[in-house]
Amino acid sequence: MSSRIIIKNLPKHYSEERFREHFSTKGEVTDARLMYNAQGDFRRFGYIGYRTEKEAKAALRYFNDTFIDTSKIVVEEARPYGDAALPRP
């Protein structure tokens, strides 16, 4: 496992500042990124990077299937771009 996690089903109007602050309760956040499409619309998922793999695992266990506002979020291990284990359409 890497020290990055992916968070899916985020609320529509969620800021990167609030995103970073929320997930920093379980460790030192090194990077936070919300994903947007080419038109600038929020795709309702983002990535959080932690200092260590141990912090990322703790955050994954703690935050998975919890709520942010009224959205139930899903937290998973982030996989590298082009990974063979990623589901293909």
C-alpha cells in the first residue's frame, strides 16, 4: 500500500482547504487534490497523501463509510496510474 488514499462521493461544493483540514486529523497531510473535469466541474472525488503508509492505513480505517455533510464517503487505497488492477470500462 502507498501513503495515498482516494476519497469518493464527496459533497458537490467542497473546498480543497476544508478537504485538507478534515483529513489532517489522522496524520500529517503532504498533499491534497480535488479532481475536476475539463469544463471545471467537480467530479466528487479527491486524493490525500500522508507522510507515512501507517498514517494512510489509519485514515482509511477511520474515514471509510463515514459522512461529510450528508454524503457517505468511500475511502480506498490509491493505485498508480495505469495499474493493471484498475477496473476498465
